[in-house]
Amino acid sequence: MTAVTDHTDHADRPDQPGEDHLENTSPEEGTSENDLSGDASSEDESKGEDQNEGDQDKDHAKAKVKAEKSTGDGEPPAEEGLPKNTPSGDVHARVEPQEAEHARVKDDDPSARAEGGPAWDDGLIARRVSETATAQAAPVETKPAVQDPPAPLAYDGALRSRLDALRELVGLSRTRLDSRTLAEAGRVLDEAAARRRLSGQHTVVAIAGATGSGKSQLFNALAGVAISETGVRRPTTAAPIACSWSDGAATLIDRLGIPGRLRRRPLQSAEAEAQLRGLVLVDLPDHDSAAVQHREHVDRILALVDAVIWVVDPEKYADAIIHERYLRPMAGHAEVMFVVLNQVDRLPGEAADQVLDDLRRLLDEDGIALGEYGEPGATVLALSALTGDGVGELRESLGQFVAERGAAARRISADVDAAAARLRPVYATGRRTGLSEEARDEFAARLADAVGAVAAGDAAERAWRRNANRACGTPWLRLWRWYEDRREPPTGRLPVRAPADEEATARQRVEQAVRTVADRAAYGLPAPWAQAVREAAARGAQGLPEALDEMAARATAPVGRPPRPGWWPVAVFAQASMTVLQVIGGLWLLGQIIGVTSPNLGVPVLLMVAGIIGGPAVEWSSRMAARGPARRYGLEAERRLREAAAGCGRARVLDPVAAELLRYREVREQYVRVTGAASASVG
């Protein structure tokens, strides 16, 4: 009796590596279960017998060696006091709850696995829910052998391309959009990356519903074991509970934040387990619970699971809470959604079909596509978790859904669609955007007017004509003009507009031109990008008037006399000849008057008349001939000034605006990739 007690004390010590769990929790050879109970009752008496401790250790060692020899290498010893054909699962079923917990801890011990014991690779726990459901909650199968970790989830090329485009879109938009606008897209990218690193052989499905909808009862019916507590008290489910039909799902459940004490394994037959292999079922608290923490659990886990089963009952299937808060916002996730009308056993006659039809109508109004006639969408079923009617159909649909291994990718794709829909107002407006050539030309014309390009051209034309008149005009007329200029004193008249006023007017014209081109460029853009375009134009407008003045001074600076056409020397020679004729004719007449030459009035008078008439005629002809070259010279001067003003405006305003427009086009292309081929016509 004393030896049994001492053996139990040694087994409870944590520093005993290599001892098998069944040895530590089973009685010694030849000791029955009644002896165990006797040992427990006389424990105090046995502790006082110190002189027998050495013998007890020896007996214990002998019993252990004998058990190892009888069972062979790598196999746990048979339980003493039990038939040889008793399975190890029965031993687990017969231990007390405290011993079962001790067995789980020992199984998780790395030292115990090192001795050749099977490892539990997913961390799932078979625990009793209550004292009355012990045999149902604990798995009867032995622990599986060590397996390789499940393969990570793989996205197809289309989804990978959309995720890459969304990542590029977020990166390009960080300097233009606030963090709150990009928060949902960033969350989708983070969750997609996190889900991709985890198992692709498992599908996480949550069961959600309102208070009293019977979701926990349906959870137990699918698991085939009373795992989740059901009852009249509300809310019954206070924390999410996970149940996995296969190993390797520990990391997925860790991602949901469900602790080990709330993880279960179903008690199923081999056929039922094969049907739902890879399923991880999560029972959520009531989404309409009065406890805020319960609703937080629901919202947090619904954002992480691959699919969801919404359980409604005949009384609350039209409740606005579930439709407005959950179903309608998740309308794009219809392909990973099951809607189950529970408790149809309470409906008489054809009332169940009528309620189910009304439920389909409400789902259609919520924008949820229904998976009927082979079309993708939500699966809508009617069942009774209490009587089992329709549960088999749900299990079959759920089995096919899990076997496809596509729920996680469809969930991520739906999340990307939802994020793209939220970002649509900041990337697409359905209107044509950009800066047209007409707007560019108008901007350049406004700047040319501000610097006085037309006036500069007219001044250049007048200067060319003045030079032509001076070179080809009569000397007497030039002399008279010189005399008049010298004779006429300054009148003291003020200019029409003071230089300060002219400068202010020019600055206003420049500012108006910048505002106009910015508005033209921002037209049709979403608000953030339109604001970015206007800010870029405003930054370029700073110092633009001064730059234009400096440019205009360089462009209009005199570079010498205007160029002369080829006929200019001929006109100058003809005008000089006319002057010479006038001089010769005048001197000849003077000589006749004073008697130096013989009288002959005809020839000198003819020479003087030819010179007098020919001079103005040559001047007038030169003036007519100078119109074309002078006009071309003025237009050339105006063109140079216009080009200089346009270049200055392009470098300071148009190029920054064009850069913003190009950046918008880049993000818009990425947004089209995010939305997918179906939304390629995004405006």
C-alpha cells in the first residue's frame, strides 16, 4: 500500500524525464483499482513509514524494468489490472479529470516526446465540458504520430496580381492620402500575408448568430459531441470555442486568439471525420449580446475566418441588427457565406418554406448573391439542430466547401473587392481627366499677355520701320524732324498707367493664369488628387512674375540694329541720287542767276523737279516695301517672347502639374488592376 503512494509522488514531479505518462498514472503490477482507492485513503499513514522508502524505490524500479521488457522497445507498458486487449483510449476515459489534465501536460513535455512518445503537433486539447459529458468530449483515438507541418496557403496568379497591385497602390498613395483612408487596404494586405503563411489544407469557418438562434446547438450537432454549452441562460457562449477535424490547425487557431482551454476535437466516426477533414469550426458568442466584450469577439474573429455560417431563427431572421451591421456590409463575401434558418421544427406545415423564401428576399435586398442553380453565392438552408433534420445536408455542403480548399482565397479576394470599393471615391470619378493642349496654349497666351509679348512685337515692328525711314527717307525731311524734336520741349505729360500699376496688373494676370490652368488640370480628379494638383501649381506660381520679368528683359534686350533686306542699299543709293539731282539742279540755276553759266532753265529745273519728286517717291516706296519685313520682324520678336514666357511657365507650373497627373494615372492603373478585369472600365 505504501509503495503505490510513493510511486504516485514520484510521477508528479516535473523533473522526471523519460517516464511515460501511462506508467506515471497507472498502478503497479498486481495492484487493482480497489487497491488504488485504498492507497488514497491510507496516504497519511504510509507517509510516516520512512524505513520502507528504500524498498519502495527498489520495487518501483523492478516493476518498471519488467513492464518495459514485457511490452518491447518504443511501446508503452500495458496497464496493470486491465485486460491485455483494452485500448489506450479506455484508459484515458477512466482517469479522473485532474489526471487527464496531468496527462495533457506530460504529452506536451518535450522530454516526453524525446523518449519516443507520439507528439501532438497542433496543440488541440480533448477536454471535458462538464462532469456529465466526459465520455463524449474526450477523443477516443490515440494521438497521431509526428507529422510534417501543413503546406502554406497558395494564391493563384490573379489574386497575387491584385494583392501586388494593392500594395503598390498603397505605396504610391501614402503621400497623397491620409492614413485613415488607407487603413482598410493595409489591413487586408496584412491579413492576406498572415493567412498565406498558414495552412492551406484547413478552412476556418465561424458559426455566428443572435441570442437564442441555436448556433451552439448546431455547433454540437456538426461536431457530434456536446462541446459548446447550451441552455436557457443568455448569453450562453461567452467566449469563442474552436473544434478541429484534423491536426495541424494550431497556428490558425492561434491567429484567432482562442486559448488552448477552449480548443476541442470532435468525437466522430471515420466516415464523418473524412467528410469534414480540414475543417476548423468556431462557435462565436452572440453578436447581439449585451456584453460589449462578446460583440468585440465576434467582430474581431469575423474579420479573420475563411467563411461564416449565419444562424437565424424564425423569430429574428429579419432583425435589422444582423442585416444592417453584418449581412449588408458583407454582401461581397456571399461565396464564403452560409445562411441557415434553424428551429424549423417550430414552424407548422408550409410555414418553413414561406419563412425561407422571405429570408431569401431579405438577403437579395441586402445585395447578397444566392448560390442557386449553380451560380456562385451564399448557401441558404433550413434545418433543425434539435431534431437533426437538415443537418446532414449542411454537413454535406460544408464538406464539399472545405474539400475545395478555396475558401481562404475567396475570402481574401472578397476583402480586396471591399477595400477597392471603399477606395473608389479617391481614385475614380467617371470623368475624363488631364490637361488638354488647348488649356496649355491658353496658359501660355495668358503669360505672354502678362509680359507684353504683343506690345514688344509692335515695338520691334515700329523700330524696324523707323530705321527704314531714316535710311531711305529724304534728308530734308529727316532734318526737319530732327529740328522739330529739338525745338519741341518736354510737355510733362504722365504715362497712361504708372509702372507700379502695370507691375500689379501683370502679377494679377499671372496669378489668374495659374489658377485657371490648375482648375482645368484638376477637373475630373478625385478630391485628394485635385488638391495635390492645385498645390503643385501654387508652389510653381511663387516667384513666377519675377522670373517672367527677368526673362522678358533678356528676350527683348537689343542685340544690334535690325537686319536690313537686300533692296535697302538700292533704296539708299536712289535717295542719295535724288538728293544729288536736287543739288546739281539748284547749283545750275544759281550759276545762271549770277551769270556764271549760260542761261538754260529747262535742264536745271528738270533736274531739281526730278530730285524733289523722286526723293519722296523713293521714301514712300521704301516705306511700302518695309511693311512686310517690319511685320515679320515684329512677329519674330513676339514669338521669341511668347516662347520664353511659355517655357518659364512650363518649367514652374505645367511640369509639376503634369507630374501630379502622371502620378494619378499610375495609381489609377494600379487601382484598375486591384478591381480586376470585371472593373476594367473604371472611370
